Amino acid sequence: MTIQISTSALQVKMSVFKRIYLEAAEQYEKIEGYSAQSFSFQDVPLFSEAKIGIRQDFDEEVGPLEFVVNVTLATVEPNEEHQHDQCPYDFDIEAQIWIEVASNIPVSERIGLVETNGTSLAIGVIREQIINLSSRSIFGPLIIPTLRVAVKEVGES
């Protein structure tokens, strides 16, 4: 078997964080020697939200090539009290990435590619930030689970 690696049709041009909150949960401070690395996210609900934007001033002949992906990942829903009973850290992080899609990708496939792969790229940016912030915190690094991105039509459950 041979694994080939090449550049992707999606290129991240920039990423920024619109909101970063990470705090050690108080209930774990009493457990001597506790490590977040042994934590499992099984049965822990994560709040997530993703929004896609398209640059509006694109060349009509080429179609849209530049997109923005905004993703929020949190242990609680926005505006709720930041304290989760099961996770060693409470977090609420919103990342925004700008993506350029290769012009050889058919226009009809671009938005779907950005919805799934672009959202996955933004989640990776958030995962890295959680690891970086928590690695210097009381319980050590927290690695969020690999997440599956499924695009659903409005009204679909």
C-alpha cells in the first residue's frame, strides 16, 4: 500500500479566535494527581455551531473561491453558567478561518466541500488551542475527541 500526500483543494489563508475561554473545573482540584489525559468524553455533551460565509464580490465566470468558516465548540451552550460536572475543563472557543478553494473544483461542489472539510479544519484549530492552553493548566493537556461533521438541511433532524 502506498499513501500519497498532496496539497488540498482547500487552503487555509488565515485563522483567528473570536472567543477563548478555558478554566479548570473546581471538582477535579480535590483529586490529587488527576490528569486530563485520562479523561474520556463519553457521554459528555459538546455544544457546537458552524456557519459558512461566501465572499460576495467574486468573478461570475469563475464562481466563489473565498469562504469564511466560523465554528464554536464548548462544554456548555452560550450564555449558560460555565461549569460542567464531567469535564476537567470548561471551555468555550470560537474560531474563524478564511479558506480559498481551488478554481478547478466545480462550482456546484465548493460549498459542500467547505461545509464539511472547512468545518473540520476549524475544529482542528480549536483542538490545538485547547491543547496549548490546557497543557500549562492544573490537570495537563486536554485532547478533545475526533468529531464527525455531517451537513443537514434546515429542518432535518
